[in-house]
Amino acid sequence: MPRMTMIEAIRSAMDVSMERDGDVVVFGEDVGYFGGVFRGTQGLQQKYGKTRCFDVPINESGIVGAAIGMAAYGLKPCVEIQFADYMYPAYDQLTQEAARLRYRSNGDFTCPVTIRMPTGGGIFGGQTHSQSPEALFTHVCGLQVVVPSNPYDAKGLLISSIENPDPVIFLEPKRLYNGPFDGHHDKPVTSWAAHPLGEVPAEHYTVPLGKAVVRRPGSAVTVLAYGTMVHVAEATAEETGIDAEVIDLRTLLPLDLETIVQSVKKTGRCMVVHEATLTSGFGAELAALVQEHCFYHLEAPIVRVAGWDTPYPHAQEWDYFPGPARVGRALREMMEA
Amino acid sequence: MTDGQGNNPTGRLSLHVPEPEVRPGGKPDFSNVTIPKAGSVRRPEVDEHPEAMRDLAFSIIRVLDREGEAVGPWAGSLTNEELMEGLRHMMLLRAFDSRMLMAQRQGKTSFYMQHLGEEAVSCAFRKALLPGDMNFPTYRQAGLLIAGGYPMVDMMNEIYSNDADPLKGRQLPVLYSSKEYGFFTISGNLATQYIQAVGWAMASAIKNDTKIAAGWIGDGATAESDFHAALVFASTYRAPVILNVVNNQWAISTFQGIARGGSGTFAARGLGFGLPSLRVDGNDYLAVHAVAKWAAERARRNIGPTLIEYVTYRVGAHSTSDDPSAYRPKEESEAWPLGDPVIRLKNHLIRIGAWSEERHKQMEAEIRDTVVAAQKEAEKHGTLHSGGRPSMRDMFEGVYAEMPPHLKRQRQQAGV
């Protein structure tokens, strides 16, 4: 089986989808000739022509608005917002338009659009290239929100997203593009070459939306994570020797509550880890759901480890990032509770 | 502060905030609106270079003159039968508005928006399109549905949010949707549909199809960023789209000078994008149709998009939620120099011997009966506060193609 980095797997998902379905079109800033600033669309314009993969004017609302019009026509656009931090001008189109076409027209018009955007920090991107805005999307009815943590899932989930009849926000943790980063920024960079989930079929396959997966079985505590934090949580479990069960949510909306509840009922403890700021973050939703469904199984308060409630800083990147040290400390404290 | 000569002797800055010519209590004044003679504006070939027709952004294309004659190079796009049909559509829309406005006042629905004075714009435009074309309208283009033959009862069912509402009570009154009739679901927020129209048109071109799109926006909403997005995308990809700006002078209480700024016209906004930008008398059914047909041909021949500014006047309130006498003189609509679109077309038809006062009265009565009958039919299915209404279960449907587990749980909690 071929080995791919996460960015190669994402490109392969679009390639396979464009090959199978002439209605799939790909566009965004620097996406056409150049192949994207992270190389996510490299070679697609050469292979499928300028009318199926092209560059656009720098206008995110325009990108999403045009995609909505195309989807209403019958195409299946898969568009790129260059950084998740750039999505704000498109927020109206995403939340009040894409998310609601089906509902407000009673199914007369639908919006099968996939919006890819690199998310998260870890690359010294400062406050406008590091944000994790997933909770701004999970709060919007009509959207679906996906965050892959590895090449295999990224390809299968992106194909599922493109084939989905409703809009999907596809957040790509940019620090994972080229390797399974576990938060140890001072250690040599590891690549996907040695990781089992770097094995990616060249052909079409799907990973279903709405299904979480247990990455590391354990009995002491359930750690809910997605994206980069899955690798941080796994590493922390090994380093602390705490037998954590790490769940990779993969899709935040719709959420696989069943897998979460099953695990927390078994371990009796629950920690949520995300890179996004703490207050009103997706961790708050997860904590609320866990206490609603597992209250009498909990042996300790639910703990959230997240980005601090500050803008993402530049120099203090690693003080901000909830890496293994912070997660490990919180895990130990939780086990003492 | 600047003196009359453009000097600023004190060096102190001051902010300019535009004001309309007249406020309530004042005498209406449209002396600043230059109205060229009907028939005086040239009609270029559709493939003329946009740079060569910049003059059209600063004039007003008019066909009907003061005597009701159709004159000049833009005349002759419609037969007498088509003109009589056009008159009927405008009268239907006006009668429909009048009944629904009354229904709102009677508490049968929450809200309404009428077209009074602007009927020609959407009614005439619709006749320049072909089946399969798609409009991306605002809330003041119901003439697209009326002139397209959409059932009036279904419009009323939507307005009443009753149990026959095609949109299941999910949308505000007048925010219709009909793919079949080339009418994109109206959002209710502003300008978002403009760039969507461009995207739809791009899709038609990507698929090498033959269909074209039309985007709609009001003068006030041209200030939105999505207007700019639409123009730049339309220009870059030469999308087969007609970009309509309905300049009815007022954005709720804000006069058009606030959105227009220092630019001479709204049509002129298109010039920087290299778009042919035409200004047309929006109260002249013949002129609206001729210009729309010209732009549609340009799109269909794959030459590219066109921007059209319809110069008109919003005679009524913005909606049932505002009182225009609070922000403009009551007599202003009567002073509007481009007249009433229904009367102008009627006079033209009488002038050419195709119509009479008597036939007009007959049609008025027949239309009133048609609208009243439709209203009775709709009210059998209920109004907002009485009779049939969409079910509570409907509220949970259609958020997604397939209902996700969390929504199923909530529906269960709601007991439906």
C-alpha cells in the first residue's frame, strides 16, 4: 500500500473524487497553477483543466458564495480557505447561507459544498495563521464539522465530505500535514513514513462522518481529542504511564456520543483536550454532554485542557500550545482527585 | 474647516455626512435627477467593447416618451400582445400587494413587503429570460414569480405560513423559493445572493450549458462586501450573469447617497470591473425589457456579464415595519419624475390603439376577482394565527438530508 503524508492524502482524496465525478470542482486562493500554499491541490489543474481547478480573487466570502451558487446548480465544489483564520469574511455565507439552503427552501435547493481550511498552530504562524475556530462552526445548525488526525482518515473523511449532500467544514491541522506531531517541539520532527496510519490506499474509500475511534485503549481515564491533540494525548499517556483511553473524535458534528459515553462509563473519568481557546470552546459542549449522560459514573470532575483565552501569540507559541507537559500535569492531578 | 473655495484655512478636518435634498416637511425636489429624453440614448451592439460604452453608466435608457410613444433604438422588443400581458402582470402584482398588505394589517400574517412603483422592474425582466435560467432575487422581485406564472395561491400560503406553505412555515413572509420557476430561495439578509448568482452562472459555463443567471440587489445593499465579491468574480470569469441593481432611492430610511457616496451613479460601480454598465428607466416596462434582453443576449453569447441599474422609486414603505413619513416628504412619490409604471404602459397601449380606459377597468375588476379568489383558497389552509399550520415535527426536518442523532434526541424531548 502506498505511503502518504496527510497533505498527500488530502490531495489524493480530491484527485480520486474529481476523477470519479465530473461535478467536483476545486478552487481557492493560490489553488490552481501553484497547487496551494500547503500544496494540497498540486497537479490537479494540470490533470483536470482550468475550469475544474482554478485560482480565485482574494475574497473568502466570494469563494464560499460562488461555491453555494455552484452547488445550487448541481456541482460539488470542494473549496479551500487558505487558513482557517481567513474564514471570517465568509462567515455570513457559511452560517446563514450554506448551512440553511436546504432548510429554508424545504429541500428545493441544497448545498453539497466542502470547505477545507488549515487549522491550529505549531508552525509559528502568529495570531492570524494559528487559530482553531471549530466551535464557531459546531454552533451552527446545518453545518458538519470534521477534523482528521492522520493521512488515512484525512483521505477517507474528505471523500465522505465531498460526497455528502450537505455542507462540511473540513479543518486540517496544519502541523500534522507532514508528520504526527505529538507536541514535543524540541525533539526532531517525525514523518508519516513510519506511522501505521500513513499507509493510504491509492484508490477510492471512505471513512464515515459521525464516527469516532479509540486510538489508545485504556482503563484509567477517557481523553477526548481531535486533530493534533490526539497525538499529544497518546504521547502523554505513554510518558506518564497513566492508562488513558484516547478517543479521536474525527467528526465534531455530528458527534459520536455513543463511543464517548461507552468509554467514560468504563473509565469513570473524562478529560477534553483541544488547542482552541477554552471559554465556550467545543470542550464545553463535550463536558456538558458527558455529565448529562455519564454523571453517575464519574469519579472526578471533567477537566478541560485547552489553549489559553488569549490570541495565539508568536514568541510564546509553546507556552500557549497545550502540549504534553500541561496535559500530563492535568492527567496526574485528575488521577489524584 | 473647508470654505466655499475648497480651502481649509484652519487645517482642522471635518467629517462629511451626506444628507438628502429634502426631509419631512420640505418640498420634494428631484431637480438633481437628470432625465434624458426618451429615445435619446444609443443602443450599442452587445459585443461592443465595455470600455467603449462607459457613457451608458451615466445616462438613463428610456423608451416611452411623455406622450406614451415608444421611441428610439431600444423600442420594439415586444409585441402588442406581450405588452398587454406585461400590463396584466404589473396590475396583478399591484393587486396582490394591496390584498396582502391588508391581510397583514388584519393580523393574518406578521409582515409584508410591497412593490408599489417598482412593478415594471421584475415583471419586464422576467420576460427576457428562458426556462432554466435562474434569478437570485431580493424580497422586492415577486414580479418574477407573477410574470413567470407561479401559482399565486402558493405565494399566499407562504405569506400565511399555513399548512400548505411550500416552505413549511420556516421562512418570513415573501421569502419565496422555487427552483422550478427559476427563483432562488430568498435569504432575508442582504447581498449574499449576488455572488451566489455569479457562482451559479460560473457553474453553467463550467458545464458548457446554455443557462444564465440574474443577481438582484438594492441600492443600499451595493455597499455590502458581497456586491464587490460578485462584481470581481463576474468580471474575472466573464460569468453569464446579469447583475441587477434596483435603485429605488431609499434603503429603509437611508437615502441612496449614503450607499452611493461620491460616485455619480450605481451603474458606474461596474466600470472599474470592466463590465458594461447600463442605467435604465425602471418605471418604463419597454425600456426594462429591452435592456434585460440585451444583457441576456450578451450572457448567452458567452460575451460576459452586464450590470444594470434600474432608476425607480419606492412609493410605499420599505416594509410593514416602517413609516416613510418619518424620513421623507409625504408628497415625494408624486414628484418622482419617472411616473408610475402601470399608468405609463397603459397610456402607451391606449396611444397605439391596443387598449382603452374601459378595457383597463374591466381588467382591473377581473384581476381583483382573481386575487380575492386566490386569497380565499389560501385562507382555507389557514393564516399565521388561525387554522392550519405546519407541524412542530416539520421544524426538525430538513436541517440535514439525514437527521443526525442529536436532533433526533431533541425532537424526542419536544415530544413530537
